[in-house]
Amino acid sequence: MSAAHGRRGHQRAPSIRLLAENNIRVGFVEDETFAALEAELPEHLRSLAVCGFVTGWRKQELLSRRWHHVDLDAAWIRLDPGETKNGKGRQFPLIPRLREALEGQHKRKQVIARRSGRIVDHLFFYDTGDPIRDFRSAWKSACKRAGCPGLLFHDLRRTAARNLIRAGVPERIAMDLTGHLTASVFKRYAIVDEGMLVEGAAKLTAL
């Protein structure tokens, strides 16, 4: 092998600078946008959307809930240990908006039971009583009509985290409610938005 060939054979590969990956969605669902979306959703999806907006729980966590996971008297909805992504159990108090949504579901369940004699076990169900499995098409159509095309159900999780912090809930408690295991992941969802910055500036001015 010639010296020149040897030099060519050991040339260093060019250095390629990789851009940092940024897969963090930046959108939130404000109250007026959610109200428009809720109005456009079919009835069987409205309570599910409210629960996602309030609790920040994942879609599959909510769809897997059955009535024995809800205690209307004690005012809790729960996820048992082993049912969550991080394996830890979780519960969320039935604040008025959440209670209203679940009581509405209970009334729908009773109507189906009287009409068909069918026992509805799942918390979220179609008018037939069958549990909801997938609703991507109906969700996409409702978002388009409500003027928020591209909105994902998972964006409600981000919004719930932001709303808890905005309401002054301590980060550790907010993480327990939404089910975020690490503060770093939670902070990706509870991004400070312009509204919170304005509120902070207003508090500083008042001081």
C-alpha cells in the first residue's frame, strides 16, 4: 500500500453537529378554547374531556376507569397501584366541575340501564353502554369545528399541570395529582406561559 493510499485510508470522518431535539409541545388549552371544544364534542366524550382537562390524567388511565374507582360520597376518583405508567396509585378529589361531569355520567348510565337492562361498568361509554376505546376521528372533527385543529387529548395533561401551578398548588402536590414521577418531566408540562408572567408582574407592582 502506498503512503498516499494509507493517508487516504485513515482520513477522519467529518464532524457533524447535531441539533438538540425539541419535542416539547408549547400549546395550552385556555378556558374559552376548551369551552368551545366541549360544545362541539359528542355527548359521550364531553365528560371524558372535562376529566382530562381537570385532572391531567392520561387518556388510557381515564378510559380504563370503572365505577368502583369512583366514590361520589367521599368525593374521589382513583387509580390503583399498578394501573399507572409509574406503577403508583393515585387519586383526585371531586372538585365541583369534576363531580358535575361524573354525576352526569351516572345519570346516563341509569338511563341506559332502564332502557336496555344493561349494566354499564365503565366510567366512559357510548350511548349503547359499550366502553369507549378510540375516539380520534370524533376528537379531530370537534377540534376543527372549535377552531383548535391539531389539539391532542394529551395537551389537556399539560394544561392541567399548568393550571394547578397557576392556582398556587405546591409542585409536589400537583405532581401527585397528575401522576408525574419526576420534577423534570413535570416542568416540561408546567411551562410558564405569558399569562403567568403577567400575573407575576402584577403581583410585583402591587407589592
